[in-house]
Amino acid sequence: MKIDSPSSRWVVSLGSGASVHLRLFCFPYAGGGASTYRKWPGAALRQIHLCAVQLPGRENRLGDPPFTQVSQLVNVLREELQPYFGLPFAFFGHSMGALIAFELARKLRRSRGPMPVRLFLSGRRAPHLPPPRPPIHHLPDAEFRQEVRLLQGTPEEVLSNEELMQIVLPVLRADFAVCETYVYSAEEPLDVPLSVFGSNNDPEVNRSELEAWRSQTTRAMSLRIFDGNHFFLHPMRSALTDAIAHDISQSN
């Protein structure tokens, strides 16, 4: 079907406007923005309206204060994304984005809203597991920057650029606070199938932590392991989008 897309500063539409049958909302990792997904449109996702979620504090929303708590963020996202729910939809999130996708789905269920047909959860341990390390979002800038460097997700040319880091650090710190202040609240598993993605060389999350997502659904869960580190979604983009397209076809 041909669609007329809503307009929102929260969503960057990356689709071609061609006939589509589903919207895929993509949530970024800590420090990331909608541009994370700019190379995703292609043959595998040609019948999917790709909606990259632009969180406050980055890229074209640089002047908007970022959120520091996931509960407040999903409350706003539920309202902002509501106009897009006229089509069937799914959520994809990597790392912090996976946590946002999961909690937004639970928020929609509590409010008796429309539900995603599938959750794609990438590079994130299951939410009921304890955090793997002490929080870092409150550290002084120099120490925080060093911890971020160890995660190998921010280019060195950014970390070593003082002027740029003055812009990037507040967003990174806020995003880490979103993840590190999160407290899991037990609820019934979602009646939504899960596709979980990870990598074979991720220092942040291991296979058993990915497998643990099985307890969060009453439906099927698939797990795929790709080559790479925590940010495997970039070099493995083609294989990842192929997997997403395949699983969406199984949800219809």
C-alpha cells in the first residue's frame, strides 16, 4: 500500500515512499543518532518504511536536552510515535536502543495501545540480568572519556577533539545514565516474538546474556551471532538487514 507518512522531529524517514506494509522504528545506541541507520534502506527492506528515531540532544536536535531516565523517555515516545501506528510496526534497537524498544513495548501494553509485531533486540543483555559493571555516567570528564574509549564505540578522532567532545560528552553521559539508572520491574512476558542479535567478540554482552531474553516472551525467540565486536551492526549491516527482512516476513 502507498502511505502518507506523519511528520515528527522524533522520526527521520529513511524509506523511499514506495509501497510498504510495515514500519520499522530503529532506536540508537548510546551517543548515536538517526544517521546510524542512514545506509539501511535497500533491497532487503524495500517494502518496509524505515523510521530512524531521533532522540533529543544529537544531530538536528542538538539543542534539545537529552533524557537521563528510560521511563521518562518511553512515556514521551509513546505519544510522539502514536501517529505512526496506523500501519503494522516493529522495533529495532541496538544496545541502549534495545532497552528502549523493550520498555516502549511494555509501555504500549500497559496503556492497551497497538503492539509491535516483533522486537529486534541487538547487542544488549536481557533486562532482568544485573549490570555487568559499576556505573560510569557520574565520573569526571577525563575518567568518563577513558571508560568510553575502552568500549571502542566512539572514534578516536572524536575522543581526541576537545571542541567536539564538549558537544558529545553531555549526550553520552545522559545516555549512559539512561542505561545505568534502569531498574527492571517484573511483568508478564510479552506476547511478541523476539529476534535477538549479538556478536562473537563483544566485551559487553555474551551469548548466555542474549539467550536470557527467552524469558521475556511467550512467543518464539531466535538468536543470531555475527562476527565482530559490540558495534557489529555496522560491518555486518547487509547480513543484519537480511535477517530482519526474513523475520518480518515470518511475522505476517
